[in-house]
Amino acid sequence: MPRGSSLENPEPRTRERGIQLLSQVLLQCHSLLLEKEVVHLILFYENRLKDHHLVIPSVLRGLRALSLCVTLPPGLAVSVLKAIFQEVHVQSLPQVDRHTVYSIITNFMRTREEELKGLGADFTFGFIQVMDGEKDPRNLLVAFRIVHDLISRDYSLGPFVEELFEVTSCYFPIDFTPPPNDPHGIQRDDLILSLRAVLASTPRFAEFLLPLLIEKVDSEILSAKLDSLQTLNACCAVYGQKELKDFLPSLWASIRREVFQTASERVEAEGLAALHSLTACLSRSVLRADAEDLLDFFLSNILQDCRHHLCEPDMKLVWPSAKLLQAAAGASARACHHITSNVLPLLLEQFHKHSQSNQRRTILEMILGFLKLQQKWSSEDKGERPLSVFKDQLCSLVFTALTDPNTQLQLVGIRTLTVLGAQPDLLSPGDLELAVGHLYRLSFLEEDAQSCRMAALEASGALATLYPVAFSSHLVPKLAEELCMGESDLAREDGSTKRSRHLRCLQALSAVSTHPSIVKETLPLLLQHLCQMNKGNLAAEPSEVIAVCQSLQRVAEKCQLDPESCWYFHQTAIPCLLALAVQASMPEKEHSIMRKVLLEDEVLAAMVSVIGTATTHLSPDLAAQSVACIVPLFLDGNISFLPENSFPCRFQPFQDGSSGQRRLVALLMAFVCSLPRNVEIPQLNQLMRELLELSCCQGCPFSSTAAAKCFAGLLNKHPAGQQLDEFLQLAVDKVEAGLGSGAHRSQAFTLLLWVTKALVLRYHPLGSCLTDRLMGLLSDAELGPKAADGFSLLMSDCTDVLTRAGHADVRIMFRQRFFTDNVPALVQGFHAAPQDVKPNYLKGLSHVLNRLPKPVLLPELPTLLSLLLEALSCPDCVVQLSTLSCLQPLLLEAPQVMSLHVDTLVTKFLNLSSSPSMAVRIAALQCMHALTRLPTPVLLPYKPQVIRALAKPLDDKKRLVRKEAVSARGEWFLLGSPGS
């Protein structure tokens, strides 16, 4: 070094500035240093560690730069750390300089691990001295990581295990609250998890840590209890029987006390989780032949302390005891077998000893918990069947519960039956027949036991999958007989009771259709029933036909899981439904009530759901077979594939067909718009032109709308290219021609709306142009309100076409893109529009905002909130309701922004709580409730006014309004009170 330089100046501050400059240079160019340069610099900096304390921070920064050098020769990393350990009192340095020391150590541990391990336990001892007394959370995070690496990378701890534990455990449990607006972003959980990773990293800490955890669990501090139980849980992953043996009684006593006595659900949950982990740890330890089996000893203690409480189903300790036993039993197959074999006989005995339904329900729920655990472990250990000893008693007990008049006991019985049936060999053929009989009876319970009836249907579906022969033999014939009786009852119009049994029979048939062999029995029954209704000229209401279609749809949904069943359903049900519909659309000399019913809007909509559900999961090959039959049916009248194809005239829905035939285009829509995208549709060009013509025909809005939706659905899936451009040009020309003529304006608008949606979903460039055209119609005197409601359709998910399930091209962010592209224009149009047109813009805007993901809306809220508030003054109830639905979540998610407008919000919400619309009154009261989440000081001035105003809706004639008023007023009453 040159004489007279700042580095050798006798004045410490001058030397400090010189070293600081050198260190800053090294931080920028350390990667360029040669090995000999690094050696000289290291020697210089090590020597400077002995210098004046003012110099030390700059020296440490230089050493941090040198610790990053790849040319650092072997041995120098050890030399640097020894010098730091020996010469620097780290904890007397400022935070940033202590952090520099930790960074040097971290860098060397990452790049010079073997060299540092050569120091042996001296390295560990040196680090203990460095860390001892650290208080800054930023440094502690780094220090905890270093300790974890020391242990996990197998550095020598030597005789300093306890010292290393003490230097880290002194921070347990973490008690840290980050200051407001902390720029470092360190949270309490960061420190907790980092320290826990250290404490639970080695069994060598067990003898020191476990007493500490027991002490903290037994303390009165909730956070300490939670942290200790969670840490114990983590420790069990690395501990064995050896580490736990001496502490098991104390650990069990602490956990038992917390579960028995705590008022905190979180502490109870963590206690149960810790017990589960302890049991799992004891279960996986390999035993020597002469070793004591600690698992049996531990479980025996648990049973001794909990077993007797199970005999007192009315006492408060029965459920804590059951939870403790189940937590232990869920840890391993051995534990489950040990506990179940001890507890099940007792619970079976107690069930018969207690006669009250509530007591029996409690006992059966406990049995159910143990059966679920046994089910879990029996699936892993196929050889063990510990429940086989109790199967007769269990079945008898379940059947007793199913015949009890108490609905809650029946519910638990149904759930228990399902779990029993899921385990092999527990239900004999006789038991299965009894079970099926009970489920049949429960499936027809009255409305006041609906929960039990629905549970029975669910259980029937689950068990039918496992025991198809039993359900085919004992349940399906009964349901078929019930269905036949229902047909005769419908013919006699025999009252609502018979009709309700008929509906429940349909539900039961669909519920058990969970196995391919059963579907082959239930599907023909349902279709035959529909045909009988058609042939018998029954006095069937639309609701009866819809109920059959809903059952068919549920069967179709279940068939989607199995390709073979899916194809069977499709090729069986679709031709049958089409044949019935085509027959109904034909002109008949004799008046047929049923045929008229089949063509009603809601019935066709139900059939659309069946056909769509049956088509979405077809393989492309099978779908191609089907499309080759169905499209020619509608274009050419080819009826050869229909089961009954003798009709009085041709089926020509597109060629001057009757209005009845045209209505069936909805069924074509359901099929072709649910096909996979790679299925080629025959005669597509002709089909698209026919749909386009029908979409603008007068006389039947249902048909024209179905044609427009079908055209849009096919457009959405069509690959880009010349043919798509031709179809789009045809559609635009048709729309413009229709909008220009008074006769077809409504139909042309509907076509515009659906084509726009099809293109917006797939990000087609023409979608923006058509959206602008739609926006222009907001000022149209005739179509303006419809155009405003059209924005709701553009932003909503459809159920019949343009769905992801139906393979439509739906981009995941289409709503966000639509918002970004069009809301500025809507806002600008609102400001420029005449007063009588402004409501249309407000309605369109509220529809867009209401369906926008809230994280997207929140950043734009300050600029849009004034418009939303203005929308509340719009006389249109739809606008009011949509805006209220948009504002309610914003009150919870953006309280600071909303607080700026609290005066306006309170006034408008209270005014709308007296709206003529019940839906608006309810939404306004829900917003008044949500207002209480704003900062209390902002709301307190309005409290008396609001409480007085909310007294009026307490007397509203509608119960749902009164309910919301009570809830909102109660929250305002509590506003500002202690603990609220």
C-alpha cells in the first residue's frame, strides 16, 4: 500500500473513509479480482479488524465483498471467520453491520462448506458468540437460517448442542408486532416459522425443547399454547421413541387438559393435531425385540383417561374424549386397531343401554368417526379386517337408527350405512337387501324430512356403485312399479300427494344410476315413462315432463364419468327425445295435450339441458357418428335413425316448416354447440345460412333466438380463416339490414347480441366493432333498454351455449379485457347522452361492473364510484339492484375509499330500503349491514338516524326483508360498543 494514503493515515476517521471507498469498489468489481489480489486484500482486511472501532463497519463490508469472490484460495474463508470471531464483538455493532457479518457467514457456508466443517465445533461455538443477544428481526431471520443450515448440513455441534439450543430457544415463543408501515415487511409468522424450523430440525434438541414446550402449553398465553403445539407437531416428524419416551406422560397430560378445558377451537385443533403426530411418531419407530412398546403404553393411557367419558353421552367431556381417541386412531393402522377394538364394543353396548334418540345419535356419531378411520386404514392394509367381528352388531345398530322417528338419528344412520358399505365384506346379502329397503322407504319421506330423503338418495348412489346387483334386484324393480303406479295416478289427476311420490321416484331412479349396468335398466324406464305420457294422452303438466328431463340430465351427468355409459346414454336417449319432439311438432287431427306440452319453452329448455349434457363428453369419433345423423335430420328431414319414424309429413324446420318444427332448432343447438371443437359438422355452410335466415324470422321469438344462439355457438368454435370471415360478413349484413327495417329490428338485435358475445369470448377483432355497434344502440328509443340489458348477457356465463363445458372458446380474462376496452366509452357516452338516455348507460355500466372480478374493479373504484352512486338514483329497479350487488362487496373490500362517500351511501341505501321492489329492499338492507364494516368513527354520527330509519322495514310485509332489517339494525346498535 502506498505511504501516506488514507488507508494508513493515523486519524481513524480518515482511515475509515479510505477503507469505505475501497470496500465500495470491491463490491462492484469482486468478480474481476485475481487470486493473488484476493489474498493480499484478505490479509489487509483481517489486520484491519484489530483497528479502531470506527473502522470496523467498512472492514466488514469489504470482507463481505471478498466472500463473494470465486477466486478465493482454500483456507482463507476459515481465516476470515476466525478473525471475526476473535476480534469483533458483533452484538455491539449497529444492525446493518451485524447483518453484514451474517451475510459473510452465509456466503462462506454456501461456497466453502467443507472448509468450514474442518473447523469442527469451533465454527458452531464462534457463531453462537456472534448471534448471542441478537434482537433485530431482520437479522434474526438470517441467523435462524444459518442455525438451520448448521444442523441440516451436518456441521459438527460438538459439546455445544445445549448452547446452540439456548441461543435460539430464548426467542420462543416469538412475541413480535411489526410497526405500522414497516418498509421491511417482516411479519410475526415469518419469525415463528423460521424459528420453528430450527427447533424442529434435530432430535438432539429434544431433551431441552420438550420441557420448554410443555411449560408453554401449560401457560395462560393463547399464542404461546398455539405456537408450542404447532412446534411439537413439527418435531414429531424427526423424533423417535427414544426422544419422546421420558416426556410422554407430561405431553399427554398437557394435550388432554387443553382439549378438555380450552375455550379456544384453535387450541383444541392444534392439540388434536399434536396428539395425532405423537401417535404417528410412536407408530413408525422400529422396535427391537426386547424393547418396550411405547405405542401400546401411550394408547393405553389415552384409553384409560377417555374411555369412561364415552359412557356419558349427555356430559360435556364426551366429544372431547371422542376427538382425542379419534386423533390418535387416525395416526396409524396399529393405533386405529388398538383403539377401535377397545372402544367399539363399549359404544355398541352404550347405544343399546340408552333409549333416548339424542343420546343414541351422539353415540352413533362417535361410532361413525371410528368407522371412517378404520375405512382409511383398511384400504391401505388389505389383509386386516378388524371390523368383521362387529359387523352383525353394527348392521343391527344402523337399521335401528334408520327406523327411529328422530330425523337427526336417521341422518347419522344413513351416513354410517354408507361408510359400512364402503368396506368389503361388512354387508351380507341379507343386510344389503334390508339396507336397500330402508333407503327406498327413506327416499319417499315427506317434505318435512327433506334432508333425510336427500341423504338417502345420496347414499343410494354411493352404494349402488359398489353393489349394482343388489340395487338392480331389490330397488330398481320397486321404482319401476312405483313409476307405473304414478302413470295411472297422473292419468286420473289424483292429487298432489301422488304427484310428489311420482317426482321422488324419478329422483330415486336418477340417484341410483351410478353404475353402467344400472343405467341400462333405469334409462329405458325413464324414456319409456316419457313415451307412455306421450301415447297415453295423460293430463301431464309441463312440470311433470320437466321432472323426467331433469332426472335424465342427472343420469347423463353420472354417465360422463364412464365413456361407455356416456355413449350408451347418448345413442339411447337422444334419438328417443328427438323422435318425441318431432312427433309433437307434426300437425295432428286429434288434439294431444302432451304434444302441446312438449313444445312449450320450459320443456324444450329442459330437453336442451339433457342433450347438451349427453354430448359434451363424447369422444370425437363417437360425436362424428352422431352428428352425421342429427344434422341431416334438421337439414334434409332424414328420420331414418329415429326409433319411431313414421310421421304424417316431412320434418323441415328450415324449409317453410310449421312454428312447432322451427322450435326444435333449440334441440339442434343443444347438440351441435356441445360438440368437441375438432368434430367436423356436415353441410356446415348450408346449416349456417339456414340458421341466419331463421334468426331474423318473425312470429316465434323462441325459434329465432335459438337459431341466433346456435349460429353464435358455431361461430365461436370455428377456426379462423376465409370461411369464418364469410360467415361473419353474412351475419353483419343480416344484422344491419334487420336493424334498418322496423319489422325485424328485435330479431336482428338478438342476433347482434349473441354474435358479439361469441366473438368477445374468443378475443376476435370484430368483437370490438360489434360492441361499439351495441353501445350505439343505447341511444335508440326502441332498443336502448334492451341494449343496456345486453351488457349483462355479454359479461355473464351461459348455461346452454358458449360454455367451457361445451368446448366453447372462452378466454380466461375476457371480462377484464371487455372492461378495459369498453368502460371508458360507456362513461364518456353517459356524460354526452341526453337525460332520457342516461339510464341506459348506467344500466349497461352497472351490469359490466357487477360481473367484474373485484380485484380488477378496486383500482378503478375512485373514478367510477360517482357513477355508481348516481345509478342508485335511477328509477329502473334492475339498475338499482345491479348497482347494490356491485357496491356490497366493495364496502367490505375497499372501506377507505367508500368512507369518503358515507353520507351519500347512507342516504341512498335508506331510501332504497323502502323501494317497491322486494329484491331492491333486501339488497339495500344488506348494504346497510355491510356499511358497519367501515371505520367506526366515520359511522358514529349517522348511528341515531340509521337506527330510527331501520325501524320501518322491521314491519315490512315480507319475511325476508324483515330478516335483513333485524340483522342490519342489530349491527348498527352494536356500533361503537365495547368488543364490537
